[in-house]
Amino acid sequence: MPGRRTSFLADFTITIDSRERYPYKFTKQQAATERTKLPIGDYGIVHEEAIVALVERESLADLSKGFTDGGLAYQMADLATHPRSAVVVEERYSQIFKNEYVQGGWLADVIAQIQVRYPTVPIVFCETRPLAEEWTFRFLGAALAHHLDEPDEPDDPTAPREWRE
């Protein structure tokens, strides 16, 4: 993995949701971490008490369970209310067709339907957990850099009130 800073930021802090059981440690990346409760997602960037970006982490098993029971669809709807959010999956896309619990074609269709319904929330498949951690670090850093470059950006009217206050 490259050791380069993300988006030329000297340092920043990644917030890890306190309910996350086996969180990324970000020890190989140039970022500090803190644990606190996030309203949605597993990782976030908070700047001046405002949530800038969120990432929901999923294993392939959790992704298929979440789409089967509908819980992840609700999370996608919540993530879509925030202008910078994503879902990172710790697996290759090709593995959805080898899932032992649901038919791969069904899962591929559901993922496509959810992605069409919530186009502002990308679902990113990373090959391994370390790659997913690296992608999360880069995404959150890029979101913070964008936020800092445009500090006068108007509040997102679709964001929940507690995120805008």
C-alpha cells in the first residue's frame, strides 16, 4: 500500500462508530481515529461538529443478509440523505455469484436496483479488507479536502436536521 497522504492533507481524524465491532485501525495511513456514535455508517469525517462524509463497511455475508432482510436498503436511504457517503464491500464483485445463501443473479439484481435507486451512494467492491480500509481512508480524506476547499457551500437541505445544526 502506498504511504502517501490523502488529498494532500497533513493529518485528519477519522471517526469510528462506537458500535463497530472489528473496526479498521488505519495504522498504515496518516490519520488519527476516535470512537463515538455516528447516526449512520461505520466511519465518518466530522469537521467543526458537522458530518462531512460517511462510509458503511460490509462483508459479502453482511451485504447479502442486509439486502435479504431489507436492513441495508434502509441504511442506503439514510446514507443518501448525506451528500458524501458510500458503502465499501470487503470482497470482489465476482464473489456475489458464488454466494452460498442467496442466488448470485438475485443478489446482483438487488445491488443494481439499489444503486439505481440511490445513485449518490456508491457501492464499492474492494478485493480485501486492507484494500477496503485504504479506499475508506482515501474517500474520507477526499471528502474532507473537498469540504475544506468549499467552506461556503450551502447546507444540504436533504440532510437530517441534527447533521446541519
